[in-house]
Amino acid sequence: MYELTEKEMEIVRYLSDGLKYKEIAQRMHFSESTIKNYVSIIYSKLNVDNRTQA
């Protein structure tokens, strides 16, 4: 829909569930900084500023 990858969609689902970056990182076996980078890319693709808008 917004050209999000499967990993990005997974992160969006976790964000919508209210998980913190650290919790998402643990579930996906990534570092917290990697998740922050993904979220930045997601927000850019969706043209939003926060998880509520995403």
C-alpha cells in the first residue's frame, strides 16, 4: 500500500500495539538503534510524524 517492506509492516504492527523500541528490537532480534532507523524510514514513507499518525 505505502511500499512498506514486510519488516516495516511488522514494526508498524508492534508500534500500534504500544510496544517500545526496545521491546520491538528484542522481538525482532535487532538493536534498538536499528529499530529507530526503521521507524524513521517508515514515518518518511508514510509522511507522518509519530506512531499515532502511522
